[in-house]
Amino acid sequence: MSQNINQLAESFCQFVQTTFKTTDFIPLHIPTLNGNEEAYVVDAIRSTFVSTVGQRVVDFEQQMATYLGVKHAVAMVNGTAALHIALLAVGVKPDSEVLTQPLSFVATTNAIHYCNAEPVFIDVDAASMSLCPKALASWLEQNAEIVDGKAINKHTQKPISACVPMHSFGFIGDIEGVIEVCQQYGIPVVEDAAESLGSTKNDQHAGTFASCGAISFNGNKIMTTGGGGMLVTNDDEIAQVARHLSTTAKVPHKWEYVHDVVGFNFRMPNLNAALGVAQLEQVPSFMRAKRELAKSYQAFFADTEITFITELPNTQVNYWLCTVKLADKTQRDAFLTVTNDSGIMTRPAWQLLNTLPAFKHCQAGPLPNATHLADCIVNIPSSVIV
Ligand SMILES: *Cc1c(COP(=O)(O)O)cnc(C)c1O
């Protein structure tokens, strides 16, 4: 068996080298900056508007809102900051609980922690790798009651103030199901759409299903602003609160400096937004290239003992990180060893968040799917091929 996996991994390496047309080291995901990036950044420098005031920030927000078909977009310094502000804007208070999935990047739980709230870990769905509505409903049935229209944890007496599903690796699962369960308990939903820019379900963009969504433009995401993030929402009040909190809560005035609450200096600088405008112009072509690559991976792995994970019906996803699933941890480790030894960068899932020192004391439901996926999945090179 393991012999088989080694051979399959070796032929996979050759396939990746042919596909990426190089025998040099092949990283997991690198940015593609072949459009108007340089021109727009130079423009920003010449304009002297390099910081948090500037036309590119406004343009980037408007163009992103149009692309996503959403009413408001608020640009911030990174995706974690956008998530943090999103949680505050939907009303997450200190000493409350926030439901989320253990299979995610640490930013998801860090943002919850920054609000002085505690994450509660609920299992993911095996196929979508994203929060499972059934597991969510069953945890809530056992642990929550509704008092004055708000969900309270019966055992800790703490309010359950939000739910943060994450669209893992760009895939979209049953997000409507998650929102429906939360609606029954009066729990607002914030989509961690950091990885899923461009992914749609029934033509609706990831990040626009729930109360609000947070997107990341870190260097390894489908598009980048160097560092950056954005909160997107159709809710006027959430947008207004987010804009206020992320710009030091300064009350607009020509010369007075009045700040009505403790805010954050989270607004995206114009230099980064200049990159963003140029990158967003190319997102449709990045999507095409990544979906093309996914198709060729799918063909390569067909009829092998490794499963290439594909989008679910009614979804068109960005394949931010293409993902394969091996039979078990031993086979996964064999695959990781052969590929990385050959200069093909591959990596396992993040360590489950409920196992990290900062979060291991937190409540968790049964996590069979997340545990299995964490043992068996591997991300494979997914950059745009130009
Ligand atoms: C990238 C990412 C973020 C936010 O990342 P930043 O680096 O702060 O922009 C948040 N959640 C998930 C799941 C991510 O992958």
C-alpha cells in the first residue's frame, strides 16, 4: 500500500512539474502581479496619498462591493482585523461564547479572543470541510436555551453571541443551513470568507450570505494587497459601525478630534488599495486559471487511491488551495515526505484549533469529521499558472 502511495506521489511530482513547466521548487501559492499593480502603486506614491486617506481605498471598496453584489465593503489592514471588527459589529461582547469550526486558520479564533469571547468548537461537514449545520443544531439542542429571544448556554449561563463558519480552502458548504439553525436561536452569523473570494453558490458570493463576511488579501490568498482585508455586508448599520470602529471611532468633524468609543486604527492604506484595485481586475482570470488547474488535478487523481476534493453541486469555487484526501495519517505522511523531498510544496491541514494551547480548554462538540480531515488532507500547489 505505502509502496503504491510512494509511486503515486512520485508520478504526481512529475505531473506538477509538467503542469507548472519547471523543475525548480514549486510553492503552495504565490501571488501573480502581472497587471496594473506597478502603475497604480506608482500613481499612489506620486499622489502623496500613501496612507489611510486616498481615492484608491474608496475605489477598491466600491469595486469589490460591485464584484460581490453586496451593498457595503469596508477595507481594513488585514483579514483578521476585518473578522475582529465584524464580530464587534454584530454585538459580540466580553464573556460570551462564539460558535466556530476547529478546522481553520488560527485567525478565526484569535479574532474571537480579541473580543474577550470564547470559541466553542463544532464539527465540520466531511464533504465541504466547513461548519456542519447538523452538528451545530445538535450542539445547540443539548446546550442552548432561548431567553428573551437570545441564546444562552444552559451550562455556563453565558450568552452565545455569534457563529463563525469558515469556507475552507474556498469551498462552500451548507451555509444556508448554518444560517437557518442560527436564526432559530437568534444568533448572528459572520462568514469567515478569508479564503473564498470569488467562490459562489447559486451565483451568490461567499461572504454575502450571513450578517456580514470577512475577506483576506494576504499574500497567499487568491488576490493580495500585500496585507489587507475587507468586511462586506448588506446591513447598513453593521457597515456604519464597522467603518467607525476601524477608523479610531472618530466623530466626523473638520478640526475636532472627538472619539466616542475606543476604536481601532485598522483602515487599509491607499498604497495597499492601489494593489487591490489592480488585483481585483484580474480575479476573474485567476478564477479561470485555478479552476483549470483543479480540473487537471481531478483528472490526474481519478481512479487512484487519493481523492481530489471537488466543489459541491450548485457551487463554483475558487479552488484557493487544491486539496487531496489520503486514506489515513500514515499515507498522508508518506505523500507529504515524497512531495516535499522533491521540491513540490505540500502541507497538511492546520492543527485543529481546539488542540492549540490557547484554546484547548474551550468547549467542543464531537469532532469526528474535523479529526479525520486533519489526519488525511493535504494541500497541493495551487498558484495561478500564467
Ligand atoms: C487568511 C485567513 C484569515 C485572515 O488572514 P490575514 O492574514 O489576517 O489577512 C482569517 N481566516 C482564515 C481562515 C484565513 O485563511
